[in-house]
Amino acid sequence: MSAIECYLKSCRELARFCSRSGWIDNASLHYAVAWQSDNEVLVDIKFDELLMEGTGYQAERVPCFGRMRLFLDRQGRVIRCEIL
């Protein structure tokens, strides 16, 4: 798993792309690099937001998407992000 994928799967900022206060399904998380330099990466992100019923059963999957700019250190690890 890449450093970017690891970061995105634990990134709380992705919740800003959720429309109904559900949970992010990390298994559905996909990203594509739209642009990259030595210390920045622009990524397009898609994932499903899981909505649950009061009984704990999955009620619905809502597709979510967005774009983020990731700032990298010299080792290629994400040190911060910006929602676009």
C-alpha cells in the first residue's frame, strides 16, 4: 500500500466529502493522481459513504467524490492536505 493510500484511509478530512454523516467505506476508496510535483500531489478521490439504520444494518451506499492537494515530505509521506 502506498503512503498516499495509507494516509487517505486514515484521513479525517475525507469526511467533508460525505453528504449525510455516514461512514467512509475504505474498501471502496479509490484515488487518481491528477498532477504531481516533487512535494505536492493533486488527487481525485472516490468512495462510498455507508448509511446505517438504527438497528445497525447497512441502509444505503452513497457515492462521494472530491479533490485534495497533498503536501509531501522528502520521503514522499503526506504531511498535510488541503480540500479543494
